Amino acid sequence: MILDAPTAPAKFDGMEGELNPRESAEARLDEAAERLGLDEGIQKVLLFPSREVIVHIPVTLDDGRLEVFTGYRVQHSIARGPAKGGIRYSPDVTLDEVRALASWMTWKCAVADLPFGGAKGGVVCNPMILSQLELERITRRYTAELFEFIGPEIDVPAPDMNTNEQTMAWIMDTYSMHVRHTETAVVTGKPVQLGGSRGRVEATGRGAMIVVQQALARLNLNQKDPRVVIQGFGNVGGMAAKLMAEAGFKVVSIIEYDGAIYNANGLDIPALARHKRATGSITDFAGGENIDREEAFYLDTDILMPAATENVITSQNAHKLRTKILCEGANGPTTHLADKILDEKGIFVIPDILANTGGVTVSYFEWVQDRQGYFWNEQMVNERLAEVMVNGFRSVMEYGEKHAVNNRIAAYMLAMDRVAFAIKLRGIYA
Ligand code: NAD
């Protein structure tokens, strides 16, 4: 691939390269593009973001000092519809990271067949040392600076790391003040009282459970009470654990950053959640035994769901996994060099760009409901989510069979094919 534009991605070598999410994504995209026989020009279009906005936001701090924060918004693709993706607040946000995450959103939306492109945003700030009022001022000024670049038909932000329902409420309010009417569809992940969708909080965990159920049926594995190990007991992992336990799964172990807990008969998830709320940790839970985190990760199990952070399965440890199904609740938990080892071990991988699309799918439902002005009950949200997840799973399986590739490459091929098709159909305006 010939790259000569200034934003050409840097290549890394060795472990540093393996752990760079952009490197992993590109390795898989290159393979998917080659298998699809995608022409070089379209590949270039897909490699580069369509728009990058950088803003420097002056904000008055609570002590009266004036500070300037840098914010980004990257729209990777708008070929299939308005750009869609979260906004994160962190001292470590970089433009390169935001670019990689924006393209990830393009592929996810395409796998789920949602009429959205991909975007991501970020503000370089440390929310741990900022007051609520300072965060509100940062959010409102960031929104005002991006005013002409976002909107229900242009680019629809959502929460991400260190942003939440309250942040989305401020964005919605600021945008609405500028357009002189309430415009709820400008962001998703809002409080239900301000146009949010029922079922959004559970959506990513629920979607992951649905694709696991599809995989169990496809592989003819125990569907009654399969054993599950989950890494991460936050939104995705906590919800997946709760819903899976309710559906009869045996959640035998939960792994957190400070320890892991095990019960061969299945953990009582609501009780574990109460214990964590009370003590701040999952360890020393009366309904299980403390277990070494590594030992828990390599347990013999039907399903392993990393739902915490990226790069937890690498070329260094993939050979130790003893799971039949790997369901990637987190974004980027597996490096591209680990893929081959998982293939050789015959582990059935449900890749992140399929497994965790439940969240953006219900965000799409939120946008639809806001535009309709008609709000669905939770049952309707969950039924429609199930339909999207099952269709996504089946489409990935079909690509895998047709092209004799693993599930991850199949998911990338499906996504690239859909986006490339839209680009070709629209044509290049010039
Ligand atoms: P969260 O912050 O609610 O939960 C993450 C949990 O993982 C926390 O409890 C944290 O203590 C734990 N954790 C962090 N590092 C860990 C480690 N090394 N080992 C074990 N536990 C660790 O975040 P979340 O919203 O649940 O997101 C988790 C992952 O899922 C992220 O990769 C995120 O990008 C991805 N994701 C989230 C959504 C969503 O709707 N929330 C949607 C798609 C993808």
C-alpha cells in the first residue's frame, strides 16, 4: 500500500508494534482488503479519516485562572450515514488514538448494518482534578467550537471514557441553545428523561450475550448452563454477568484489576455487585473464593469474555487460554499476532467489532426515537437489538464460510465490503 499523506500511520516493530491498536487494526484490514480484492484507491480512502477537527478551548477554572484545553473530533467515514462515536476525556488522549478509534466505529456500525459512519472525539484534560463546573464549561465550549461539525444529520457523539449521561445532557443543551430549539438527536447516551433510550445501559452486555448464545448453538455446545469467565466487572462485564446468570449460565469467575473471585457452581452476581459496592472490591466475597487473576484467565471454560481493556491476549499468552469461545466485550483485547495462535488452538472468536456492537445499536435506536419523538418500551428495544445482533453474527459466519477465513477477518471483510460498496455507489464528488 502506498502512503504519502502527512497522516500516514507510523509503523512499529516488536512488542511495541503488537500492542499498538492501530497496528493491529491495520494488519487485519490489510488482510481483509487483500481477500476482498479491494482496489488500492478505495483502500486509501478507508485508511484516512475524512475530517479531523482540532480545537483549543479557553476555560475559566474555579480559582479564576484561564486554562486552554485541546480537543479533537475525527470523522473517519460518512459514506453510510452521519458519523457516530464517543467522546473521551483523559490526559492521555492523542489525535492518533482518536483516529484509530474513529475508524473502529466505522467498522462496527457497518458490521451491525447501522446507517452510520464512524467518528471519535476527545479532550486532553484530567477529569480527576476538575470540578463538575469546570467539566461543564469544558464540555459546553468544546460543543460550541464543534457546532457546525456535529448534528443529528452530521455527526452524533456519545459517551466514552470519563464522559457520561451528564456530559451528553450538557452537549445536547448547548447545541440546542445554538439552534434555538431542543435537539435531542444530536447525541446519544443521554438520560432517559432527556430523550435517552430504555435498555441502553444493558445494551452492550446484552448484545454480547446474544452472540455467545448464537455461537453455542452453532458449535453444538452446552446451551443450558455453560461456564463463563469474565474479565472486568464494569458496565459491559457487569451487565453481561448479570444477564448471563439470569439466563442460566454459570459465571464461575470474575476478574478485576485487584483480584479475581471463583465459584465452580456459578457466582451470585447481584450479591457480588452488592459486595463490590459496599467494599469497593470483588475480592473476599463470601459466595466464592479468591483466586489468582492469571489462573482465572486461563481456566478451562466454555466462554471467556474480556470486558475490561485492550491487549490482554497477546502472542505471549494466547497459547495458555483454555476456552472454547472467546467473546470480546472490550475493544481490542486481542493483538493481531495472537489471532494466529487462537486459530491454531481452534478457539471460536467473536471479534469486538461484532461482539460489543450492542451499545452503538441501541444508540442508533435512541437517535431514531429522538427523531420520531416516539419512545419504545424496553421489550421493543431488546427485541430489535436481538435482531441486529443475530443478523450481524450470521453475516460474519457467511463471510467466513464463503472466503474460508477466521471470524475476525470475516467481520472486517463484511465491514469493508459494505463501506466500499457505499463509497462506489455514491461515487467520488470532485
Ligand atoms: P467500565 O469502566 O465500566 O468497566 C471496566 C472494568 O474493568 C472496571 O470495573 C475496571 O476496574 C476493570 N478493569 C480495568 N482494567 C482491568 C484489568 N487489567 N484487569 C481486570 N479488570 C480491569 O468500562 P466499560 O464501559 O465496561 O468498558 C469496558 C470495555 O468495553 C472497554 O474496552 C470499552 O471500550 C468497551 N466497550 C464498552 C461499551 C459500552 O457501552 N460501555 C461499548 C463497546 C465497547
